[in-house]
Amino acid sequence: MSYPPLSLYINGKFLSGEGRKTQDVFNPATQQVIGSLPHASKADLDLALASAQKAFETWRKSSPTERSNILRKVAALCRERAEAIARNITLDQGKPLGEALAEVRSCAEHAEWHAEEARRIYGRVIPPRQANVRQLVLREPVGVCAAFTPWNFPFNQAIRKMVAAIGAGCTLILKGPEDSPSAVVALAQLFQDAGLPPGVLNIVWGVPSEVSTYLIESPIVRKISFTGSVAVGKHLSSLAGLHMKRVTMELGGHSPVLVFDDADIEPAAEMLARTKLRNAGQVCVSPTRFFVQEKAYDRFLAKFLDVIKGVKVGDGLADGTQMGPLAHDRRVTAMQSFVDDANRRGAKVLTGGERIGTVGSFFAPTVVTELGDDSMLMTEEPFGPIAPVVRFKDLDEGLRRANSLPFGLASFAFTNSLKTAKAVASGLEAGMVSINHFGIALSETPFGGIKDSGIGSEGGTETFDGYLTTKFVTEL
């Protein structure tokens, strides 16, 4: 089955691996090599920086209508090419084809929404104290931006940063995920075909620590956007801070779920089980700590287990597959470490808990109970198909335990009590709280965390705030 050629994209040109260091790209379902990804040399990075800087001098003056029109064309091309792009995402990332299709198609909305909002980047007039003085506040693009995106949603996470930066009038150098690169190369082609001028968008690949350090330390780059782990986010933020550069950080979480006795227990259990296993649990806002009130615990667990056990695991391109492999074997090793820690602590592994087969990075959907809040699974984000389910007594205990970690990205609650819903909405320490459903990650809503889970937003009107500067002009 064919896989597209991979390349760098600098100053409007696709650059192959000829004469450059390359790395193999694997299909996690088969562990076979499917592609070769070129790494950017120092000269390539310098060219990307110079191209982005030169393009910014023109792009910053482009009309909002021009930027809007290009983003609309990108949205249309997303829909036209969704099937081919999704198939390649399944090949290099592993998720089921249906999930990959949904990822690409939903991203058309991100492009369209930013196309509209790009036309509404307004300043304001401040009434002066003297009649002959005029006071203005202008919003201007920050400059050349560097972005770093993860492998779990390679198309979604990259396009979010692209449409925000480009829509605001910035230029962008993006380093995508080397493990699942096809989606980002496809995006470069979409923007080129939509008429984006050379240099406004540049795509590079390489050793992540080397590329990120080189770009952040460059005086040309004025803004950094990163989606990934807390540890790496803190490191990049410290580098950016040394050079007084603004950041947007969408970092990991360990999302708590509070299921109260008065909730619709069986529907909540089924919804949570299926959401937990989306993308094999490799989702930053995935529900990962399941707190169930005592009277509802047995009913919840029975339904939750039933759904988890019924999920079909396999190659993402195979008919009927509901959960694909993990993105690479490193994740399989990580899953086993969570299970081993739970076993050492005397927890109960009710289903799963082991690798599936000897070919491919498959790990069985796993449910663990009877474990303490100090266990590895309750304190570290698993980022995989493992769900710990524990009891809690009352609202105060549930909130205390849900808020006990330094993370604060997403949180969930299920209840039919308006009083309880209001209490958890204000009491949960997270950037996003979803009650009785999963309403996170829409193009028009903020997407970001608090505490160790991040700075800024990758969604909603707040997105543009990270790519714009505020200038005050007073004129006599």
C-alpha cells in the first residue's frame, strides 16, 4: 500500500531527502518501514528563518480579506482530500480510519472559523482627556513564529497553529511529529494550493531538541507555540523566557471524571468508555482518572467493563476496527510500567493489562480498580488505553481528589443535579470543564489549561491573542 513521499517545505518549495540525513517512518500496526523523512540541516533552518522573516514584511500588511480567502480555500481542500490524508494518518499514526477522517474533516471548520475571525481583529479608540488628542489601540502581528506539534493528532494540532498564526498576519516555521509526518506535509500542499505566498509557512523536521533550541534562540523568532508533554513544555518555556519571547503552551493533563450517584449511570459509563479508548487513549483531554460515587460504583463498573471488553482492536485500515495500535513501541513499554506498578500495589486488573500479539504496537484496553491515589496510574498521565476506576464518598472529597494533581487541562462530571453541576463547574481546577457530555475542542471555544497544563489558548477568539501585539498610539 503506497505512502506519500515526505519532504521539508521551505520558501514555497518541497525539499527531498537527497543529500540530507533521513529517518525511517513506521506503520505501528505492522512495524514495517513505510517512508523516509528528511531532517533539516543548519542551512535549511537558516533558510526557513530568512524566508519567514522576508515574507513577514509583506504578509503583515496583507488585508484580512486576503488571509480569510486563503483560509477558506484551505478548508475546501481539507474536505476534498480528506480520504487520502486520513488513510496516510492511519498508516503512520495507527488510529482507525474513521477517526482519522473525522480529524481531517473537523479541521476544515478550524480553517473556516479563523477565516472569519481574521476579519475581526479590531483595535479600539480610547476617549482622550483633551479634545485635540487622539488615542488608539492597534493589534499587530507579533512576527515570525515557531511551532512544535505532536504525533497523536498530527493534522489537527498542526492546522490549529497554522490558521491562527497565518490568520493573524504572522509567518510560521513548524516542526511536526517525526513519527507521523504525512499529515503535516499534506497541510503544506493544501496551503500552497490555496495560494499562500512563499515563506509564510515553512515545515522542518529533525531531532526535536536540536531544532527547537535553534529556532527559539534565533532573534528572528518572536513567538513559540508548543503542544506536548509538561516536561518538554516547561523546558521550551524556559528557553523562550531567556529571550523574552511569548509562548502558548498546550501541555499534558490527567483529566479527572466525577460520576455522581444521581447521574444516568449506564449512558455515562458507555460514553466514558468509548471516549477513553478514542485514539487508543492517546488524547491530552482523554478522561483518565475515574472517580465514581459509592452508590453508583458497581453499576458504573459493570457497564464500563462490558463496553471496554467489547472493543475490537486491530489495524486501523481493517473493517470494524474500533481501536488501533499505539503510535510506537515506546508507548507499549510505558503502558506495561503502569500495569506493573498497579500490580505491585495490590490493585486489581479487571481486563487487559498486557500487549496484544507480537507484531504491531498493540496494547489491550485495560481497567484497573482498588488502587490508591498515590499510585503511578493516579498521579501520571498514562496517555494510553488504561483506565483506573475508584470510589469517592461526597462532593467535597471528589473535588479534593480531582484537584490534587498539578495538572489542569480538562475535567468531566456527570450528574442530574443543578446544584452539583454548579459546584463542580466552579470547583474543578481545569481550563475546560465538560458536564454530562464531551463538548471540548470545537473551533469556536477556548482550548487550553491551567497550572502545569499550559499557558494560553489554542481555540476560540483567545487564539489570536497569542499572535498579536498591542500598540498604543497617542496623537496631538
